[in-house]
Amino acid sequence: MQRLRIAAAFGGLVLLACAALGQHAVAQPPVHGASETVPRQQPAQQPPTEPQSARPSASPIYGVTIPPGYRKWQLIAPAEEAAPLDELRVVLGNPEAVEAIERSAKRFPDGAVLVKLAYKRKPSPDFEPATIPGQPTTVQVMVKDSRRYASTGGWGFGRFVGGVAVDAAQHQTCFACHAARVKDRDYVFTRFAP
Ligand code: HEC
């Protein structure tokens, strides 16, 4: 009971924080002034952006881009976020990331990439009790490069709305939350769904 209450309180906190940030992310226009003032890192070291994105975009601070071909990566787990965000999420990993999770590695190898896709929910038009992904909200990316991102646990972060990276202020929050909660799992929340 006690544990349940603690778990519930903890979950509530995380969700609240996420919701606040998520709201912010959704409320932001795709192109934000702040991102223009932040010097972008050389995209040359990064793989090209997903062709679907008409405006290739690298995240401020980290220079992370949406990895090509990620929609074909393996599913690690779905997740959902309570109101007010009311989102469905899926986390996918590239082969390096999946392999590390499979063998419960203490650390992810350089080259591991995780992508989280978030959607609004909507009722299925075909079957009322079912909920399906509605409008996409954010795509979030974590890229492991222990040298380049040494000061943030070896991870570079990117949050994209409509394929365009959000502002630097939002990117300043990523590592802090991941570090506060799951430092002992190399800053990664998601584990394989059973
Ligand atoms: C307030 C806490 C919080 C903040 C801030 C946050 N995240 Fe997360 N992140 C989570 C949680 C919790 C998950 C687990 C999946 C879920 O519940 O949606 C997660 C999962 C992820 C994942 C999938 C890998 C994993 O760790 O499970 C990526 C990628 C990710 N976040 C990127 C980002 C980026 C990029 C930012 C900053 C723009 C960010 N996160 C900011 C809490 C946070």
C-alpha cells in the first residue's frame, strides 16, 4: 500500500513535469526565435535528416537530427501519458540500442540511438472502444556519443515538432530529468515491454 502510494506520487510528479514540458513543446510554433540565436553545431557529423522533413533541422545545444529510417527500427515499448497531455508514445531503438537493452548492458555503446514518437489519442473510427494514434506531437531523439556529449552522460538530445527542432530552453531540460530518474540505467527510462 505504502509502496503503491509512493509509486503513484512519483508517477504523478513525472507526469506533471512531462505534461508541463509537453504542453510547452506543443504550444511552441515550429520555428522559434530562440533557436535562431543558438549557434548550431556542424550538421556534417550527423546523418542526413529524414527525407519526409521538408526543413532539415538539428537540435540546439546538441546538433542532433532525426535519424533516417528510424520508422523501421525495432519497438522497445509503448507508453502513455495521462491528461492533460493525453498522449500515446512509442519508443524505438536502432540495432545498437536494442542489443544493449537485450543484454541489460550497464552502458549503451556509442552509436546507440533511441527515438520516442508521441501522438494525441483518438477513438478508432472503425471500432469505438479502441484508441488509436491521432495527430503526431513530438519526435524525440537520444544519440549516444560518449566523447561529443561527455557532459550529459554521453547522450545528445533532440526534440522535434513537425520535423523542426524546438528551442534551446526545452533542450536544457532533457538531461536533468533523465539524470534525476534513471542515471543508473545510463539515463534511459524505457525497457522492453514484456
Ligand atoms: C520531466 C522528465 C523528462 C524530461 C524533461 C524529458 N524526458 Fe525524455 N523521457 C521521460 C520519460 C518518463 C520517458 C519514458 C517514456 C515515457 O514515459 O514517455 C522518456 C523517454 C525518452 C526517450 C526514449 C528513451 C528513454 O529514455 O526511455 C527519449 C528519446 C527522450 N525521452 C528524449 C527526451 C528529450 C530529447 C528531452 C528534452 C527535449 C526529454 N526527453 C526530456 C522523461 C523526461
